[in-house]
Amino acid sequence: MIRTIVRSVLVIVVSTAVFGFAYPAVMVGFAQAAFSSQANGSLLYRHGQVVGSSLAAQNFTGTQYFHERPSATTPVYNAASTTFANYGPTSPELAQEVHQQVEAILKLEGPYNPGLTVGDIPVDAVTTSGSGIDPDISVAYADLQSRRVAAVRHLPLATVDRMISQYTTGRSLGVLGEPGVNVLELNLALDNLGDK
Amino acid sequence: MQLEGIGQIILYAVVLLVLAYPLGQYMAWVYTREKDDVIERGFFRMLGRDSGAEQNWKKYATTVLLFSLIFFGLLYAVLRLQGHLFLNPDGMPGVSWPIALNTAVSFVTNTNWQYYGGESTMSYLSQMSGLAVQNFVSAAVGMAVLAAVVRGISRRSSGTLGNFWRDLYRSLIYIMLPLSAIVAVILIWQGVPETFSGHATALTLQGAHQSIARGPVASQISIKQLGTNGGGFYNSNSAVPFENPTGLSNFVEMLAILLIPAAQVFMFGRMVRARRHAWMIYIAMFTMLAIGVAVSATAEQHGSAVLRQSGVSIAASATQSGGNMSDKEVRFGIADTALWATATTDTSNGSVNGGLDAFTPAGGAVPIVDMFTGEAIFGGVGTGLIGMFFYILIAVFVAGLMVGRTPEWLGKKIQAREMKLAALGALFVPTMILVLTAVAIATRAGQASIFNDGVHGFSETLYAYDSQANNNGSAFAGYGATPFSAALGAVDMLFGRFVPMLAGLALAGSLAAKRTVPESAGTFRTDGATFVVLLIGVIVLTAGLMILPALSLGPIAEGLMHL
């Protein structure tokens, strides 16, 4: 009994040293040397200033920008406190939020897309993401927003469409996952067009 | 669902088998090797005289229990005191007692139920010295116990099962550490952070400040998947892009979830020299997994009642995956989220890449049933296959009754003592889940945790005690932390972990002592299709019938209300 307790404590001390400290320290050393951009959070810079991460959505409300999916975090798109919305599949709150989101999109995009109806809105545009910081929107949702962005920025629609495909992340190795458009990267590239 | 989605699921099944088979052979070698390596000899010198000696089942079990108890105490202390300790760049205060109790039990039992948001509650010290270490050690404890149980089954007229410290050492050094490093490297490459710097602050394009949580994420995520742990660095777990940035990272993490439990089936086959029997077990497990994926993926693609009625476009097309995208991520879509939800609840992993609370009634029922089988469909590292052994004994016993002979399994006669242990192992946890769910739903203190009203609130409660009892850790995450739910959950996890484990060790002790009897014409063959059908039947009849009444109060009622 006593011997087992002493042995347990010894094993805990050693495994804490090995798995708690040495293992992550070695991995951090390797990561910083070999993949320093990814290891530090895939940060995006403009003029030397961190403007976000290509792996985190941020709040876009301006009409010149592509907008993200809804977020359940507080405040929205909080990359330091992620959360699901957790509404059940038959929840009245979910129905209400989806309805509000549909109305908001029809109001925002309607003037640029004559004849726009609720059936044209892809489901990812009205549902919260799992993380609250999903960096991607579906290609369908990007296409829905392209006329507005082109009009507000006085750009040809073809230019905006070309940039959408440029910032569409395809399936990994051509098969794994689903395609999505990285909103922050796309908006950053659009802003940079103006800088030139 | 699009063809690409189905293709990914099939590809997953193939790659899993290709990796798991050789790994199983390797693991059998690891646990049966006679000679200790150099470091191992030093390890035993440090632990003292006779520390590497053979142990009988009682000694083995006592060692496991004491070791877990002491680890629990230390982990609890670190969580309570983290505010006064080092490696705390973001200044996290100590964790309150109910949450610390639940979390410490949760990690020691390999559950990783999260009543806390990782990035907003835990200091780096807690994440690294407490949680990350437990991700390795609690998983290795499960693997060690399985190794002992399998050894017991394979031995004849023997009083011992092996040595816990040796099994623990070999699980950690020969299996967990190398696999974990490999997976971590892939994840870092794909974009999972691995740094000791604190949060990064960004000035967004619209001029706001955004704080971005980072840390030694990749090294922890790799082991959380491999060790069927599941506790995330971030609150939204593997739905968060920093834990799971791409389709490839998602694929690798899903493989890591099932890899060791699948390999252990082949390890068992080799160690007891019954490879065809092991294949039959694999086929039975895989069949049940495939049914779960098919139901879940179809239901999620069909979408929830609310989304269908809203009129938005939910049909899959070339430009969107469609379906029930509530609390799901665009880069995973429906197929990958449904596959993950099934894999994570078949094993005792419990990490999620989308919110399960938002799953459709049928999609959400799949994880509940998966877990309720006692994680016997692959199951947790170690503990899962032990759960399956209980069902196998029941199946063999039923077959014996049909032909009126003493049942045999792998040349051992199965008698009253073994059947009592198997019944205890198979029935204790499901019974406890139903009782605790009833307690939580019937008391005001329990109801306080419910987030969604009505029948969905019942599903949340059932899910919480189902998940914790089976050391899974996934959740209908609306279900909230109160001191009551945290303490009840801690009890749930402790008994759910150690009762089946002790039953398994006792069973192995009993089987090890038996002599083998030669196979005769009347022996029920456990290496054919009949056995597979019988085994699945036993699982459906035992676990399935027990969960059905509760299921009809939750997901079935919800599904019928909104057809």
C-alpha cells in the first residue's frame, strides 16, 4: 500500500516532466523552427500591423465588405472565447434568429440583386458556425454578396468573382473537407486593391 | 449528400483499416515482449525492488485505483491553486470547487467532460501539467488494463495478469508518445498553433481589437484524439479552426480517434491466437459504426425542422454542402461532421467538430445510442474492448443455452462467476445512467442545468449522464454547469470508469486460472458470420432495449413532433 503510493507519486512526477513539459517544449521548438507562421496562429499583417488570423472570422458590417456567418460568441467573433449557439433543432429561438437573419440579408443584398428571395439564401448564411469564428463562408454565400461588394467598391463584377475563386479554399488533397471562401483574406485583398 | 461526402467516408474506413491492422500487431509485440529496454530497467530501479514483478488481478486493480486516486488529488490541487502558480500569462484565477472536482475526475477517468471553456479558464500550467499529462496517462491506464485482461484470457492455469507499471510504461513510451508526436507535426503543418506566447491582439479591418487565443495547442490536440480523451484547448473543441483548420487536419484527427481502439481488436486477436475471431469482432463493430454514420449523415443532410420551414436553400450543390448547418463549420459540411459525431461517440473520445445540441433529433439520437452500448463499438482505448468482452460472453452464453452445453470462449469454460462479472460489466453503467438521468430530471437542482425547453431539455440531460458515465465527454453543450450537475457528473464518471474496469480485471483473473478444454463438435464457433449476427443481436437487445424508453421521451418525441 505505502509502496504503491510512493511509486504512484514518482510516476506522476516523472510523467509530468516528460508529457507536461518536455513533450510540449520539444514540439514548440520544432514548430517555431519549421512552421513559424502556422505555429503562431496564422496571423495576417498589413503594414506590419496584425490585422487578424486567416483562421478566425472577424466582424464585418460595412457594405464594402463580404460578411461572415453569424456567431454565437460574446462579443461576436470572439477568438478568445469560442462557443456553439446550442439551440436545439426545433427551438423557437433558433427559428426567430434564422428569420431575423433572412430579413437582414434580403434588406442588405436585395437592392443589388433584383428578385432576390429567401430561397436564394444558402443555409450557412443564416446559421451560427460551430466555433463562432468560422473563417469561411460557402461559395454560394460569397456569390450572393459579390454584386453588392462590386457596386460599392466600383469594381467590375468579374474582378470580384475572380477574387472569390482566388480565395476559395478547395478540398485538402482534392478530396477531404468542403470548399469555402476565406472572408478575411478576401476582404484584405479587396482593401489592398485600393492601396495600389 | 454529394458523392464527395460518401467518398470521404469510404476513404476513411479504408485508411483506418490499413493503419490499424499493423499497429495492432505492433502493440501485441509491445505488451508480450519478455525483455525490458534500458530506460525501462532504470524506471523499475527508481520504483524500487520488485516493482516489476507479476501481479494477480487484485494487486493489479489496487495499483490502478491508488494511482488514479493520487493523480486526482494532485490535479484538483493544481486547478484550485493555478492563480498563485507559474505559467499563467493570461492571469487566470483558481477554478471553483465544483468545476475543479468535475474536471479533475473528468481527466483522470479519461472522460474530458468540459464544464469550463479551456481558453478562458485554464492557465498554461493547468493545461500542460494537469490536463495534457492526464491525456497521456489516463489513456495509458486504460490500455494497460486491457493488456492485462487480454493476457489473462490468453494464459492457462495462471495466477497473474502481468505488471501494471510495465504495461503503463510501454503504453506511454512505445505507443502514445510516438503516435502523438507524428500527429502533432501534421497538425502544426496544417495550421494548429504551437507556442508559449499568450493571446495575440489584432486590429481588425474595421478598426476593432480582436484577441486571439493561442498556446501549445497542437501537442495537446494530437493526444486528446489518440487517447480517446476529447477535452479541447478551446471551448468549441475541434470545431475551432485553431484546433482543426483544414479538411486534412480533420481527416487525420478522425483517424486518430479510432486508430488505437481499432488496432486493439487486432492486438487481441494476435495475443490470444484467434485472428479470425478478432476479425469477426471488428466486423461487428464496424457494421454498427457504419449504421450510425448512415443514419446521422442522412438526418443532418435532410436538415432540421426550423431550417426547412425557414425557406432558405438547404439542398446540397456544387457551391454549398447544405443541410443542417447550425453550429457546423463550412470547411467540414455535413459528411465530415456526421462521421466525426459517430466516431467520437462510438469510442469514448467525445471531442466534437460541430455542436451536437443543434443536431436533428435522429442525428442526435445516434450518439446517445452509440455511447449507451458502453462504448463497445470500438470504445475507449482499452476500456472499449473490455466492454465488448462482456457482450461476447453474454453472446456465447446465450448460444450455449440454445444447445444445452456449458458455454466456452477461446477454450475456457464460462461458468457462473464469469457470467456474473460479465452481466455486472454490461449492465451496471446503463442502469446508472437511467437512474442519474431520472434524478437530474426530477429535481429542481438538476433542471437548472437545462438550456433548451421541452423534450430537447430531456435529451440534453440524458446525453450528459450517458456521456459522463461512458467517459465520453461530448455534450449537448447547452447543458450547463451548476454545483449539483458538476458533483453528480463526477460520481457518474467515477463509477462508469472503475466498475467495468474492475469487473474486467476480475474476469481476467478468473479466466487466467482456468485450464483450456479442447474444442469439440458442440463448441459454438466464434469465428464465423453467425457469431457476428449473434453479437450484434445481444448488444441491440441489452443496451438497445434499455435505452429505448428514455430515447422515446427525448429524440423520438422531438422527431415526431416536427415531422
